[in-house]
Amino acid sequence: MLRVLAKTAQMIVLSIAGYNAVVALWGWRNRQPATPGSGHRRLRVVVPAHDEEGVIAGILTDLASDAYPASHVVVLADRCTDQTAEVATGVGVMAVERSEGPGGKGAALSWYLDAYPLDDDEALVVFDADNRLPQGALARIADELDTGHDIVQCYLDVENPDGSVLATASAMSYWAGNRMVQLARDNLGWSSDLGGTGMAFTAEALERIGGFGTSLTEDQEIGVRAALVDVRVAWLHDVRIRDEKPTDLSTTVRQRSRWMSGKREVAKLHLQPLWSEAIRRRSFSLFDQGLRLVQPGRSFVALLSGALAVAAVATRSRLLFSPWIWITAAVGQFVQPIPFLLRDGVPPRYVLRYPFLAVLAALWIPIRMVSSRVNGDWFHTPHG
């Protein structure tokens, strides 16, 4: 009996690793950007912020210098105890202040849209207060919406990859995932993940998915709700939105614990409907959406494969598959991202640091333990 359970568990690990490796192949091909649109798409840019007076001027400067005219730029100052609203109004940007209510970005955006609903011809664009934008970002978002997409998600890049070993590991995780997960799924015609920032929604799409809700990870929840009503999230691989990643262990664990807790909450609510709909529609996209809610991170699966390879070589236990199976699985998962990173233009000096991802993978278990104690309020990355 023990042998059957052990072999079944190993088959699950190998199946997840193999599935991810095959899907990633679709990320090799670059995405063709939409042709220029009308240039008249109305974009309302909202920047939710909680005590961000030290960094918010950066994104407001980027928005002011963007050639595409947003219909409105609004700083949503949520229960701030600092001068966030004053910084915004000081540079001529409208600030809407929220003084009470449940915490979190999703709750703040829901409150804002209840008070200031979109016009039918408007689209909502959400950026974080610490983001920095490339020139032309708004025009590219408008072009993609004009071509018929109802929700778009921009590439999430890293501002401080040299900040620490943990920041470098986070950067490697984002860079590899952007091509091997996000772009791959877009090329397959599936829905990409929402990232909480650098995302845009038509008014019709927001109405169909029921708004933002109050989940710990509002982006994951609305991504699932969008999939259930057959609204696809398009991936803008060429629009790179930068922000800072945590550089210390405590902040990294707390941030990722919040993500994991929110993911578990969304899975509890939506996994059964997702897979029921996947069967009914015969939809690989919905199946994939559900799988992403329950599988561990790719780096953790790779680290686990490596540990099983060592155990198989060291013990020759009959409970484990052949050492060569696990060695092949571990090496394959480690090597596969490297050509994808180089294709995406990641400098070789960072690619050489790819093993740093093992640091994040090793934190999966303590992060899982901490995630049960996470609350739903704002989380701050300390800014350098």
C-alpha cells in the first residue's frame, strides 16, 4: 500500500512538471502587437495607494509624459496616514480619499467604482503607486482594447534585480514566467493571469465579471471569474511595467504568504465551478486555470524533483522511481528556462544567477505555514 501511494505521489509530481514543460514551449514565439487603433479610446487611469507619498510621484510623472491622453488620472488614496493625496494634487492629479471600510486593493477599487462608475465607452487602467511605465504604454493598451480585447495585462518587470539575492530570484521568476507561462498561454489562445497592476478592463467586461470583490488576491479572483464568463485576458508582452521586489527575507515571506493565502481562498471558492465548466465546454483553458490554483510553484516542483533524484541515487529505495527518471526531470526543469530567458533579452549576467530561484523554492513550506495567518489589508514592499 505504501509503495502504491509513493508511486502515485511521484506520478503527480512528474505529470505537473511534464505538463508545465510542454505548455511552456508555446512561449517561444513572440506575440504580434495589435495594429494602431483609433487613438480615441477613453482610458481612466486609477492608481490605488495606501501611504505611498515617497514613491507615487514617479508614476504620476510617467503618466503626465505619456503622449496618449488619459481621460482621467485618479489617485485612490485609501485610508492614508501620510501625504499621498497631497502629493497627487500638488502635481495636478485628482485624488479621491477613502477613510474607512475593509482593507485591500480590491475593496478600495470596488468602493471607488461604486462611487465613480465608468462611462460605457471608458476603460479602467490600474497601476500600483510604485510602478514605472515605459513611453507609449497607454497607447499600446488602447490599441489592444480597440482590436477587441476586453481585458489586457501588461508584462510585469522588476526595477531592482540587483537589490539582493531574493530580489534577483524574484526577477528570475517573473522573467521566466512572463514568457513560459503568460506568453505561452496567450499564444495558445488561453487566458493569461492578471497581476494586480498594469491591467485594463472595458466597462462591459467589469460588469460581466461582477467588479473587483474583496479577495486577498483580487487579481486572481477576477481572472477566474472572467474565465467563467468567457472573457479572455490578453497578454501585452511588449509593455513592461516595472516595480520593486522585496530584498529581505521577512518581507519576501510575508508578501508571498499573502499571495498563497489568497490563491487558496480563490481555489476554495472557484475550483469546482472551473473544472465543471472545463468538462462541460471541453475547455483546456479552464482546466489549466484550475490547475494553476492548486499546483505548487514551478521552482518548488523543480526543487522537489532534485531532492527526489538525490534520494533515489542515495537510497535506491523501491519506493522511488529510477534515479534516471528523477535526474532527467530535475535537469530538464532547471535547463529549460535558460533559452527562454536569453530569447527574452535577459542579460547573461542574470541568467548565470538562475540557480538563485532555489532560494524561493526552499521558502515554499515556511510561506505555506505563514499564509494561514495573513489578513486582507494592504501589503507594502519597502522602497529603496
